Amino acid sequence: MSTTSETTANPSLMERETREAPAVVERLLRENRAPCRTLAERLQAASPSYAVTCARGSSDHAATYAQYLIEMRLGLPTASWPPSITSVYKTRPRMDGALFLAISQSGQSPDLVASANAARGAGAFVVSLTNQAASPLAEASDLCLPLHAGEEKSVAATKTFIASCAAALQVIAAWTGDRALEDALDRLPDLLAQAVERDWGAATETFAAASNALVIARGHGLGIAQEAALKLKETGRLHAEAFSAAEVQHGPMALVGEGFPVLAMVQDDASGAGTRQVIADLRAMGAKVFAAETGEAGADRLPLPDGLDAVTAPIAMVQSFYLLAEKVARARGLDPDHPPHLRKVTETL
């Protein structure tokens, strides 16, 4: 796998860590292969009737990606557990036999730890994905799968988010025994290395000049859209909101006028045709839509690597997007590594 790339003369931590992600994913898939097989055997034997995710911030967007994988590949209803239900409202969960999937880059947030402990005490099988294998969340789990991302210094999570999505995909591939998913995983590090080289800079000027923006996607891509909107807010101080390509038609389209910036992410699956129709409708309203989708790159089409599977395409998209977000922040005169009022580790209660 080649991960060489030309960087800017003064690369930010965000850029450097984004470029580390392909190697991180390659290491994660190798190191977690055996633990994932063990986990898959446990899940196949237990056959949980539903799953619950628990996370905050970028990790919650990775949980959205995991939710679609679980529901689409296994048919299991999957809900997001608000940590405050346990930590603030002191409600005791009823989760006997459920899979409880907690995702946190630091594994230190007290509300997530409290939720994991409560779920485990209520009979759930608790699995955590965290970059800190020696953390309170890991200790509260039946099984912890480390992200193997190394230290992440930039406040804006990049390589840990990509690793969280890859880890979730590895779990589902092992659980289902789906050979096509396993093949897609095998190709993922090289595809991410190619995605680093795909330049989305054509969108920089539009988003750097914007006050508001929409990010749309559907299915596997929705969590990535949520992450992109957060990063535009976090690093670029740009008010961006993420919506499903279906939900954007239920109100948010009223915001759209001439030149309104939209970032659309389209994977080639059953959602593709509908998302492309929404893109056409937005453009007819005058929106400036940049679409990340397969095919020949054009003025408003952001390039992607060839050979993407529908489940890995969103991860490749966010790999390319992070470098765009970094450029937007710089173009707005901001330091992407040190957003105001934010810290690397947020310990919510």
C-alpha cells in the first residue's frame, strides 16, 4: 500500500493525521482480525434481537454508520442510547441480551462509561471501539477493540473517526461472514490511500465564502454527512447542517437560494438514484452543489477512487473531505488545529 503524498509547505496537524489514516486502517484490520473472529462467534451464538449504540460527537457519527450496517446487513433494529438517560436522569436500562456498542476516541467521558456500566449490569453484551485500550470505557466493556490510531493531537478528530468506521465495518463483516464485505475491507487501505490524492479543492472557494451550507447523503453515507457538517462548523466556523437526502425535502429546502452551497455524497446503491434526483432539484433551485460520486470528475463533481464498494465509499469520501475542510479553514484565516472553546478530550456528564 502506498501512502506517499505531496503535503502543503506547512501542514497542519489535521492534515498530517488525515494522511495517516490509510496506514492506521491497515494496522487496525490486521491487529483486530483475531478479536473480531472471537466477537463474531459470541454474537452468532447469542443472536441478539436488537442493538444499541452510544457515543458523542464524531464518534456518534461513526455510530450512525454502524447503525446502518447492522440494520441493513443483519436486519436488527438499532437505537442510539442518549448517555444522559443514565448519567443525568439515572434511568436503569432494560437491555437483557442486547448488543451495546460504545464508540469513543478517548474512552474517558464519564457519561459514556456510566452508560456502558449500566448496560452491562442490565444484561447487555458491551463492545467498545476506542483509541485508548487502557481507559475507563474499555474497563466497562466485555470486549474492547482498539482503534490503533496512535496519538491524535489535532482537536478535530480525523484518523480516529475513519478508524472507528473501519472497525465497525470489520465487526459486521466478521459477524455476517459476508465474503463481499471482507473483500471490500481488504481493499479499503489502498482505496483510502488513493482518496488522499483526490483533490476536492474546487469546492474550497465556495465554502470558504459561505455563511451557511447543507451536507446531504443517505444510508451508509448519512453518518459521514453528519461528520462533514460538524467539521465545517468545528474547523471552519461555518454553519453547516447535515440531512438525509430524503429529509432535506421536508423543510430544509426552503433555505436554498441562488448560490447556496451544498455538499452531496452519493454511493452506488439503492439510494443513489433518489439522491441524484434531489441534487438535480437543488441545482434547479440555484444551489451550488458539489457532489462526491463515482464517474468522471467535473466542475461540480468531486473525484473518488475507482472500485469503491457502496459500504466503503462513504469512508473514502470523508478521507478526501477532511483535506477540503482543512483548506476551507485556512482560506477563512483560521487554525484548523485549535478551534475556539474546544478541547481534545471532552468529558461530558
